[in-house]
Amino acid sequence: AQSVTQLDSQVPVFEEAPVELRCNYSSSVSVYLFWYVQYPNQGLQLLLKYLSGSTLVKGINGFEAEFNKSQTSFHLRKPSVHISDTAEYFCAVRIQGAQKLVFGQGTRLTINP
Amino acid sequence: GAGVSQSPSNKVTEKGKDVELRCDPISGHTALYWYRQRLGQGLEFLIYFQGNSAPDKSGLPSDRFSAERTGESVSTLTIQRTQQEDSAVYLCASSLDVGDDTQYFGPGTRLTVL
């Protein structure tokens, strides 16, 4: 079975500072990887995804993530955060050939002025 | 076009009562998913519909949970004899087809069982 671990439940950072949200997964078969964002009182929105090809994936709002197969990680990064990035971020995997997403427990990103 | 919509947005019920949650997928999306998000936890897969194929019910936690979908339209998730541990946000998502990787999520229904 697949599992996803988001190592930090909460990450506080100052505005304009860089941030990294960590995600590790476990799977015996190849997977697709996703990051979703949930802004306050809104539904989940796809931030970025890795399917194949370049291991560095760029998403919306200046976020990017790097797939590291040897470390089974898919950490999310942004070089300079804004107040508007305050949200909950979810890492998810889907095994190739299956449909359901397996989610991590989420990381709450709080941006302080 | 409109996104995935869900109703009601909030539902408060008493233990032992039945509830129905509704999901309207994006028009033309053949795949529909239900997930549950308990407080402080990630999303758990419940059930998946794809066209007229038999649904994947592998995530339903008990036989009190059931879901239906008519063709490629509305889906209803029913919870019978609700328990307090059923309290959660129930999220619906849809995708264009089985090969599409992007699932579009609705705003969810917050269920509180007293």
C-alpha cells in the first residue's frame, strides 16, 4: 500500500522568506505525485504535479517541487512567500494505473508580516 | 464553466439519523470521487465512479456508507445511522476521464454528528 508523510504539521515563516514543505512517500510501484493547496474556506486546488520527465516541476503562484526517486521525496519550495500563501498544503500520490489519490496529513503554512 | 458543487455546505445531525450528501461534478467529467477529511488529518478515499463501470468502493469504512451516481451526473453519498466518528468534511472531486490526472475538488460538506 502507498503512504504519504508530511513531516511538518505547521510551518510559520516571515513574509518574503523562503519556504520548504516536506513530503515523503512510500510505494513499491511507480507513482504520480501532486501538491494541492487549500486556502481558508475554499476547496482544494491543484498546485503542481509530477507525471514523468524533468524532476523539477513548476506550479502556480511561484511554487516548485522536485521529485527525488532515491529519497522518495517530493518537497515543495518557494523562494519568497507572501501573506496570500497562507493555506494548508497537501501532498498526494497516485499509483500508475489506479485512480484514487492517497494524501498526506497536510502542512499548515502561516506567513507572518 | 462551473466547478464541482456540493450541497449542503454544512449539515448537523443527531446520532442515529441518516444523511445524504450531494455532488454535482463538472459537466463532461466522467470520473467522480468521494473523499473524507477528518479534523487535522489528510483526505481518505471513499469511493470512485467511472462512467458506467462498477464503482470502486474499497475506501468505504463500513456498510453504513453507500453512494450512487446516475450516468455521468450527480452523485449522492448516504450515511445511515450516523455516528459521532462520521463527523468530517466530505469532499467530492471529478476528472475528465480515467486517464486524466487532475482531480477538481468541490468545497466540501461539513458534517457534524451530535
